[in-house]
Amino acid sequence: DTEVTQTPKHLVMGMTNKKSLKCEQHMGHRAMYWYKQKAKKPPELMFVYSYEKLSINESVPSRFSPECPNSSLLNLHLHALQPEDSALYLCASSLLFLAKNIQYFGAGTRLSVL
Amino acid sequence: AQKVTQAQTEISVVEKEDVTLDCVYETRDTTYYLFWYKQPPSGELVFLIRRNSFDEQNEISGRYSWNFQKSTSSFNFTITASQVVDSAVYFCTHGKLTFGQGTILTVHP
């Protein structure tokens, strides 16, 4: 099973809402990632978790709050977002947080902020 | 710092044509890894190949082939006899999470 599952697939939210994106993998991977992707652009790294600990935060605004409750789950809590935050949010996992490891991606959550 | 350049923003071909996607990288690491991923319209990035800096052998997998040349810092990707299902965005990446800008490939029937 090489699947990374993201829910929901689509999300529309207002600027005052609070919502969460979820990501799950059962491959025994110990590194998990959140990326943001705007149309016709490459994915931009937001956060990296390694062994359930936050390893990288790419200066992401505090309105995005990641959480890794266990080795299989990764959440991204959203609060007071701006319209420019509308994008495809991709989750990925890899065996370990090493340059040589292949990343496995979910299908993403398409977020629209009104 | 690492940098990956995919100079071709968009390529359009007709089915059965061969097409090569270019990737040039910059790194100061002596050991490094390069990857190609495919992103179809569904959104999910799919792993295609990984190459480490010690292995300069070219690789062929079905209609796909890769040409890795350290002398020119390039890791190019060729699709032979392209098909409509090959239409996607292709990303070349450096193992330290550095993505190229991507090449949009459209294969017309």
C-alpha cells in the first residue's frame, strides 16, 4: 500500500472560519510534509515532521498550524485565512527525512477562501 | 543552496512523437539525489525515478528514459512514442526538497 489519503478533497471557507485538513498514511513512514501549490507553480514546502516532531517550518504564517498526533496522521489547522491562501494543499510522506527518500503524495485538498 | 531549472515551461506534441524534458541542477553537495515526478490533472504527484550522484547510468523504463550527465549537471527525461495519457506537469527535483518550475506537457491525439 503506497497510498497517502487526504481529506477533504475540496474545501470552501470564509475568512473567519476554522477548518482542518487531514492526511493519513499507513506505510510506516516517519517523515510527513505539507506543501502549498498555486496554479501553474511548483509545490512550496510549508512544514516537515520527522518522528512526529516539527523539523522544518518555512516561515509559514501562524494562521496555518500543523499537528502530528501520531506517526500515521498529519493535520493542518486553518484559521482566519486570506483569499491568497486559496491553493492546492498537498501532503506527502517518506520513509525517513533524508534527501534520498522518495516522497509519496496525496491527491491534495483544493482550498478556496472567500 | 540547491537550484533546479526546467527551462521549458510548456511543450505540445502530437501523439507518437518523442519528447525530451530538460532539467539542469546546481548543487555543492558531492552526494545528492535527483527525482522526476509527474502531476496529472488529478493533482497527485507520482514518483517516476530517482538517481543518485554516483550512478551515471542511463535508465529506460518502457517508453520512459533518463539521461543523467554530471558533466553538464543535467538530468533529462525522454518519452518515446508519446500518448495522450502522458499529458501532465513534470517536475524535476533535488532531494533536498527543491523543485524545478515544472514543464507542462500536452500530447494531442
